[in-house]
Amino acid sequence: QLQLQESGPGLVKPSETLSLTCTVSGGSISDTYSYWGWIRQPPGKGLEWIGIIYYNGITYYNSSLQSRLTISVDTSKTEFSLRLSSVTAADTAVYYCARRPTTWDRYDPWGQGTLVAVSS
Amino acid sequence: QPVLTQPPSVSGAPGQRVTISCTGSSSNIGAGYEVHWYQQFPGKAPKLLIYGNNNRPSGVPDRFSGSKSGTSASLAITGLQAEDEADYYCQSYDSSLTASVFGGGTKLSVL
């Protein structure tokens, strides 16, 4: 059964870079039928799509975050990562990783999520 | 502002039927892209509830159903139960934004 797990610092200072990793288990990150994605949810608010990556490194980003965003994949470690630079308090959120089939734009399963607070 | 519009809250008594609407535009739902629905309990990750407009993943009760027409979609829950109290989100794809888009979420209260 495919499972995803986010990991990374829970606190980041303003203007610094937020870095998270999602570890995939129970399946192959090199699966040609999957994209691997990031979605976030500010406290008490709705879901915001961040971006997705294919096993070969092809990425699609939310245009509002693109200038600060890098999503990468490490197939040898079965993990993919998110880096968001120059963070502000507005980037405080629960960050989720999830799988998206290449054929259909839906997300399943999701990781449990990790809260990242941006504060000095 | 979310690209897809949902009512902030809906409520119903146990056993009743409720619907949650999701309104988009000609670049997402109206363009023929599928609508998916997620259920989220407090402190938990969203879970896929309905995919491809009206399909239920294994394990989802048939009390949950989805529909789509024009630029809108709906989630219906029949035989409302206390355990259905949660937040519900719709999601589709937007060709103008070239991005997955979500609704703002709807909080379902079971009275």
C-alpha cells in the first residue's frame, strides 16, 4: 500500500528557505504513471496547490510561487523535496505531499502533513 | 480567492440529505475537466471521497455521490450521520492557470 511521509523543520525564520522532504514507501517513485505533488493549507484556511514533479524531474509549479519554488526528486532515495525561498508569515501552513496519477488530476494518497511556522 | 466557489458551511439533521455545491468557470469545470471531492477531519489530511465527478473509491459508502453539470458540480450526502461532520473540498484542473485548483472548503455540521 502506497504511503507518503513528510519531514522537515517545523520552524523557519522570515526571509530564509523552507525545505521539506516526502518519503515514498510501498511503491516506486519511478512509477511512470505518477506525479508527486505538494499542497499546503494555512491554519484555518483552504487547500492551495503548490506543484508536482515527475520521476525524470519535469515540474509544474503554481505561478504565484514559481519564483521562490523548487521541487526536486531523488529516485535513489525514493523521496522528493520542496524548497521555498524568502519565506514570510504567509507561508505558514500545513504542507502535504500526495500522489497524482499522470492521466487524472486527482490526489491520492496524501501524507499526514507537517506544520511549518514562519517566525523569528 | 479560491478558483472554485463553495458555500462556507452547510448543515443537516441525522438521516437527512445535504448537498454541497462547487462552482467554477469555462477554464476548469466548464471546460470538461473532472471534479474530485475530498473529506477532511480536524487535524487530519484530506482523503479522496469522490473522483472523476461521480466515482467512489473502495470503502467510501454509497451515501456519498457526486454530479457535474456545466460549470458546476455537487456532492450529495444522504442518510446523514454524525461521523460525516467534516470539511469537504472540491478540486479540478484549470487550463488557464495550468494548475490544479481547489474550492475554499465547506464545513458540514450534523445537527
